[in-house]
Amino acid sequence: MGTLEILLIIAGIIIFVISFVIPAKKEKQFEETKELAKEEIKTLVDEEIGKVKEKVEGTVDETISYAVEKTERFMDRVSNEKIMSINEYSDTVLDQINKNHQEVMFLYDMLNEKSVNLKNTAASVDKKVKEAKETKEELETVKETVKETVKESAAAKEPEVTPEAEPENKILGDDFATESTQEVMDFGGDFMDSGSDGRNEEIIRLHKAGKSNVAIAKELDMGVGEVKLVIGLFEGGKK
């Protein structure tokens, strides 16, 4: 039972007792007493209501403070968890980005290396084509030179043909063939002797060592046709 109810009961008892004790002639005094009792009761009730109100307000404030504090703790915990999750996810994303960047850089370096190799190969092919053209031109020049030399030698050695000297012409023809061959060999010998820096001897030495014409030409920085001509003249001289 609350305090307010007790006060109301006490006030009722007081009023009830007064109604029997006070005589009728003192009805006016009773009314005054009744008014005083009402005012007293009202005062007590107001005081009690104020106390209850303060108590309720205090309880509400405590409840609100507790709820706010609890909510703040919960929000802090959730925020920390979310922040940690975001940090972990960002670390994973950064690791993946770094890995992809490294793969891209590796592929870029590999493509650059392949590009350099292709450029070098193309340059080497162009150089070989140029060397082949130069060799072809040198061979054509040497071929024309040999033809002209043989033709000039044949024209210089050709005898006059007469009906009376047919047997002699046959003999002369044999001599001409021998002399023409000797003329070509002399030309080759002159060509072999024309290298003041000993290149011809170096070509023969490398040829005897088993190297190819292309390897010899590359090593001595010469044309392949020139190397072939020197080796051919050397082989012809041996025969």
C-alpha cells in the first residue's frame, strides 16, 4: 500500500471521527475543520506527488542514461568490428592490386625484351640480305672480270689459220689451251699476291682449318664472293 493511500485513509478516519464527536451546534466549526483538513490533505498529497515526480524523473533519467551508455558501448563495439573488417578487406584488396601490378610489370618487361629481340633479329636479317646482295654483286663483277681476262688472253694467243698448216694449227690449239689455263692461273696468282695485309693467306689458313666461307667472310669482314674466289684460285693452283 502506498503512502498516498495511507494518508487518504487517515484523513477519512479523522473526518469520520470528527463528524461524530463534534455536536451539531458546532457544525460551522466542523466545516472549518473540514476545510483545514482538506487543505492539509491537499498539501500532503502535493508534497507526495512532488516527491514521486522527482523519484520518477530520477528513475527515468537513470534509465535513459543507462540506455544511452549501453547504446554507445554497443555502437562503439560495432564500429570497431566494422573498422577492423574494412581494414582487413582493404589490406586484401591492396595485396591483390600489388600482385596484379607485379604481373603487369613482368609482362611489360617480357614484351619489351621480345620487342628488342625482334628488332635485333630484323636488323640481323637486313644485314644478311645486304651482305648477300653485296656478295652477288662481287661475284658478278669477278665473273665478268674473269670472262674478260680469258677472252683477252684467247684473242691474244689465237693463231692465223692457213690451209697448209693444219697439223701445226692443231698443235698450236693444244698449246693455246695450255697457255690459256696458265694465263688464268697467273691471274689468280697475281690476285693472291695482291693482298698486302696477308688476307689471302689468312683465308687459306681458315679454309684449311675447316671453316665455312660465310664464317671466314664474317671473321675477316670481307665479302663471301671474294672468299670463294680466293679459295677457288687456291684449289685451282693446287691442281
